[in-house]
Amino acid sequence: MTAALVANLPDRPINPPGLVAYRLRVQLPPFLPPLARRQPFIPPDPFQTCPKCDRAFRSPAPGTCKGCTTTPEYERGAGPPGR
């Protein structure tokens, strides 16, 4: 914008406001199209604490974490079943 206003200025402009108005009207680039609308912000699920392993995880409702719901007891260190 500055380059469009101050490039090739005459030594003594006769009508400075008219010169600025002309340059703003004619020499500036066209307006950019509006940006596409963004998706609204959806907050993440709140943190929950697993009652079995005391780990924090995100979930809409309290419960157990993925590790505790998919892993059998004996793989978490409780020993093989039936012991």
C-alpha cells in the first residue's frame, strides 16, 4: 500500500489530497475474496480417571481406559487366570 501511494511522486503536487485519493482508487490491488468459513470449535471430551490403573484419559463418561478394557487381568501383572 505504501508503494502505491509514494511511488513516483511529483516534486510539488498541486492537490495532495486529490493525488492520494486517485492513487487509493486506481493503483491499489483489488480486494481479496472472503475466506471460507471455518468449522465451529468443538471442545474435546473431559479427562476421566481409570478406577483400575489410575490413568487419565479423555471420555464423555467415566469408565475404564482402553488398556484396562482390552487387556486381560493376567497381562497386567495379576498372573495367569486361576492362580
